[in-house]
Amino acid sequence: MHYRILGNSGCEVSAIGLGCMGMSDFYGPADERESIATLHHALDAGLNFLDTADVYGSGHNETLIGKALAGRREQAFIATKFGIAGAKRRPEGGLELQINGRPDYVRSACDASLKRLGIECIDLYYQHRVDPNVPIEETVGAMAELVRAGKVRCLGLSEASMDPALIRRAHAVHPIAAVQTEYSLWTRDPEAEALPLCRELDIALVPYSPLGRGFLTGAITTVANLEDKDFRKTNPRFQPGNIERNLELAEQVKAIAAAKGCTASQLALAWLLAQWDRVMPIPGTRRIANLDNNMGAADVRLGAAELQQLAAIFPPGAAAGARYA
């Protein structure tokens, strides 16, 4: 396993992490035994960067990880999130999130996560979504108190990449070690402002959905075969009118990967790793075979010509459809 330094924190994490959300939520039913076996396999292979959140499965995901880490805490670097206090479905589709960044909520959410995870200290604690009604200085100030109390090691922000000024304000209160955002060949928005800012402040960039929610693997050609509760069935990029264009892009990834002698997943992840040595993607899976495939991306090296070829096929805005409904 290859490792990278998590920004200004000095902490060493696996270059490829594991997004654990799908083990509890959003992608249809999961088998808990299979998920725990996958988590154990990741630790055995040296993958230590595990990503979860209190909202995934309404706490189930943290509890699951806590169960899997029993007796193996020292092998894992645990990142979790707070801030989405609830959600309700909009009549027109999509979710309306209830965001809470108040200091008292920060403290209570951290204590609840620690209990579910069965640990004494969270390695990386993110604000999952920024509360527009609470100054970022107040929220990060409360997060910094958790660091001083020994309950948290490093701080992060999730989905704040579109507001560089806000990241600067947060970083002025306490060093921000990582910014998590959607970033992949078909979502290159962070390159405009977030990536340059992260380079300037030595903040790690942690891409979630680095495989386009599975689309860039080349395995998805229709939503008809997805589970009924799989949220991709309502995601704009998977809908008629958009999916046809996106399938053309996915086919080009598969063709380049075949010529390279790697899988489409590995090519997409290797492209991200090549952007900067402080980029650590966290592809999600609950299956060992997929995990092994993803970890293999760290051994794939892309030359300048290959990077230029991929950039030409996937300029910013290439994917059809919005990221969310």
C-alpha cells in the first residue's frame, strides 16, 4: 500500500481510502457480514483511511465500523462527519437537508459518534455541510475545542470547496487538514479554486465519488438493474437524455484503460492521484473484489500524454446532468 501525508496534519494515510457509506445507506441493501469482511480485508492490506458519517444509515455506519475495528483500532485512521441533523424528501424530488453547525450540536454530535464508533478519539472530524445560519468561526471554534479536549485529532470541511473564502476563514480559526468534495474525471469543479487553495494552505483534498458513483467503472449501462432504493435511480446524470452522453465518456475510459492494461476504475483513480500528492480519493465499496481493484490504482502510473488525453476527453463540464437532483 502507498501512503500520503494528510495535508498540514502530518498524519500518514493510505493513498486510496475506503468510503463506507454504501455499507449502510443510499445504494440498496447491504450484507453486514460482507461489509465487515471487506473492512477487515482493507486493514489487512494496509488501507487505513476509512470514511464514514453520523448520517449514514442514521448512525448504523459508525456502529458497523466500530464493530469491525474491535481489537484493531490502531490499524485505522477514522474520518467521520457531523452537521446533517436530518433530511426530508422534496415533493419534486431530491432531499432537503437540515444543517446544524451550532457549537452545542458540534459537541453532542462528536460524543455520539465516539460512542457509536467505540473509540476515544476521532482521527479526522469534518463538518459535513456548512450551516449558512452559523458563522464558520463559531462552528470551527467548537471543533477546535474538541481537539484540545483530545476527542479529535484533525479537522476537515466537506462540500465547502465552492467557497474558498469560507475555507480561509475556517483555517484562520484552526488548521483545516482536509477538504472533502466530489472530484473525478466527470466532476472537475474543484480545479477552479479549491485545488489551488489547498495547495497554498497545504490542505489535503479528499475526493468522494471518485468513480462517478460507479459510472466510470464501465459497469453501469442502465438504472434498470439498480436496487429500488439506490439513489442513482433519481440522480440526474443517470437519467434518459444524460446517461447516453455519459455512457460515451465511460466507454472512452474503458478503451484507454484496456490499452494501458488496467481497469477503468484504476485509470480513473490513478488520474486523481496524479493531480497532486495531497489528493487521497475514497472510492466506496462493500465488496472485497472491488476493493482489491481500487487499491491496485496506486500502482498505475500515467504519463504526460495519457493525462493530456484524459483531460481532453473530460474537460470541466463534460458530464451531462447536475451532480444532484
